[in-house]
Amino acid sequence: MEIRWVEAFIAVAEELHFGRAAERLHMGQSPLSQTVKKLERRLGATLFERSTRAVSLTSAGHAFLPHARRIVGEMDLAQRAARATHGEVYGQVTIGFSGALNHRTLPPLTRTVRTRHPNIALTLVNRVATYDALHQLQQGSLDLAFVGLPLSAEMVCSRDIAEESLGVVLPVDHPLATADGIDLAELSGDDFVTMPLQAGSVYREIVVNACVRAGFRPRIAQEVYDPYLILSFVAAGVGVSLAPECLRSIMPAGAVFVPLVGTPPVLRTGIAWNPEHSSEALRAILAVADEVFAPADVSAEDSADVPGNA
């Protein structure tokens, strides 16, 4: 299979007209038609339905199109990488994150990467909970992920990047909304909004465990995958929740953040990756992360250099 065959297929698939596709490729319509037929014979499948009035993709054509685009994209990336001067890094890195919980940590990393390594293509995947991230890192569908810590996963490394105290998020008309501080036990009779248990969220575990330590098991009224939607549901009066300090600055109208008295629960966050799926691009991003994120105050047994502790 030749790359020009694939490029010809993409042009026809996007134009759905052999004449326009031929003009786009600066070639004759008859040679283009012969090129597409060669590809169809090589694949053993008909890619287009042809008539005197219209051209449309067959089921096989629809199935092949995304793969064809990736083939051409990878070839272009490979050519640019081969021509790269010393010190340039080329590659593709897919990063998973949970949304609002990373609104302070994801942007500085990606901005610095784009500035320092413009030839690294970043793909960002939202709404990835910690345990789902671990599975995807092990499978190779993610290269890097923002996660809650601590982790217990073989062959996955991690690095602390932040540690934040949790406070209470209340509707503005809640009786305790104007308090300077709240004892968590005061919310034993309230409904809670949190992430689903099956999502594998460290954040959810910390919320439930904090309530249990305060003497009650939270009554879950609503489960939401997106951390910012949790704040929105609280603002709508569905219930109350706990949230890390980083979300205090982005409270939606109708919700307030109140600190917890005493020693509040803490959410540790980090980045995780699978060293078995390492690449030059990933190593470059990890080097940037070492600069962007200040060294966390963690114990030796939590070191990110030991895969078994990740």
C-alpha cells in the first residue's frame, strides 16, 4: 500500500467528488480513479458507491477513513522528525485529566510544553478519574495523567504536584453559608453531591472517609463525573459537597466555599505515567513538569522514582 493511494482516498472521501478531488491533488480524474481502485483491490473492499450523479462512502470507506487520516498524519510527523535539527523533539502525547480539579496544574504544564517543544502534539482527554487513568496508562491509551494520590498500581510511576486542604461547598441559602468555619459533623443531616464510586475517584474516597471520621456516612443525593458540575449542583440546591481549596476561586453563582475547622482532609494530586510506554516526547514533558511544579514535600517511601509506590 502506497501513501499516495491513501492520500487520494482521503481527498475523494472529503470532497465526495472525483473531479474536485483531482483538482485538489493536481492530477487527472482518470489517474485518481485508478489509484483509488488500486487501494480497493489492496484492501479487498469497496470504499465508494459511485454513480453518474454522486459519490458516497460505503461502510468500509467510513471505517477506513479515520485510520487513513492517522496514517497520513503519522507519515508527516515521521518526515518532520527525520528532518529535525539537534535538540528538537517530535511526537504525540495524550494527557488525561479530571477537569476543574486540574485548572491550576494542567495549563502551566501544557503552555510551557507548547512554547518549549512546539513539535510535540498534545491530545487532552477530560473526565478521567484516577483508577480509569491507571487502566488507560497500563493499556497505552494515555501517556500521562493527572491523578489523585496515593496510588497502588504496578508499573506506573507518579510524581506529587500539589496538596490542598478540602473545604465545604454550600448553597448560598444554606444556614451555615455565612459561617467562618464549619465542623464537618454539622453536615450529617445534609444530602451530598460527589463523584460516582464506580468512577474510581480518589476524591470521592477522601470525601466519604472524612465524613466517616466525623461520625456519619454521607447521604449521596447526586453523583456527577465532572468536578465543576458538582459545584453547579450544589449551587442549584441539590446538596452540599467537599472541594479542594483550588476550586474556591471558580465557585459558580449560588455556591459558597467555607473552610473546615480543625484539621481538614487533604487531597494530594500528581501526574502518573507508564515507563514501559515511554517516548522521547513524554520524557521531554516530564522534564518540563520537574520545572513547572515545585518539589512536593513527600516522604521517601512516596518517591515517584519507585514504580511500586506509584
